[in-house]
Amino acid sequence: MWPFSKRERFPGVKQNADGTIDFILTDEESREVDLALKAFEGVLVHPEVAERIRDGTIAVALSNYAKDLVARHCNGVTELEYNTNWPAMRGAIEKAVAAEWKASSLCPLPVFLYHRATFLQMLGMKDEDHQLFAAFLKKHSESDLDKIDKSLSNYEATDIGQALSHAKRVA
């Protein structure tokens, strides 16, 4: 999508020239994914949709990991804590960006673009966040969610109305 400066670091993500990414899961992400997939152990799924459901479940687990990571490091932080702990907070936000990027490459739900834009906004990356907020709004307006997408979206649990309102204000 855009070239990142060298000071930005998104663990496990390598962007290709065509805008796609190659990625590996970090150990933390792998643990979250394993827990999410374990919940489906023994569940029968039609072979035609099994891979899509697996990828969607992994994507939601990565997104939930990202949101939890940022909440643990950034919510309720005072200005003094912010100034003192910025390097650790920045690292957590960068991990969250990477996890959301991986999620959106596995599953095309627009909400993953929204979360990545929100985290980039926290990093002060205005051009990039505006592009992703706009992409989220466009993709959401064009999306026609089927039953699997709706189930994954419900599992992901973001208030889409609130996300749309926020994205429209900042895009």
C-alpha cells in the first residue's frame, strides 16, 4: 500500500511490491491462534468452507490479540506514564498493527482495516491512517457479507456503527 519508513517495525510482516504481505506469526500470536482453533476441536465443517472458517478464526484471534495488547499497554495511561513508557507502548502498538495486517490478509472483513487504521493513528501516522480509514469505509459500503462473514464479524465483536462513525470523522 505505501512504503514505511525504516523506523516503523511491524513484527513478522514483509510487504511486497504489489501491496500484499508475506508474514509469519510471532510466538505470542501463535499462542492466541492455537487457543482460538482449540475451541473448534472436533467440530465438523463442510470441506468447501473449512479453510475459510479456519483463516477467519485465525484472523479474529489475531485481531483480538491486537486489541487486548493495546488495551493492556495504553488504556488509562496518564500523561506522565505516556511520556515515560512511550517506547514500550509504541512497541505494543506496532505489534498490534502487524497482527491486524496479518488478520486482513487472511480474511477480507473490513473491520480489520479499521483496527489497523486506529493503531496507525495512535502512532501518529496520519497519511497511512487516513488511507486505511477511507479504505475501510469504501470496503464496508461495497461488502455483502455472507453467513460465514457475518458469523466471523459477530465473533470479532466490534461495534461496526461506532467504527463507521469514527472513520467518517477522521478519514
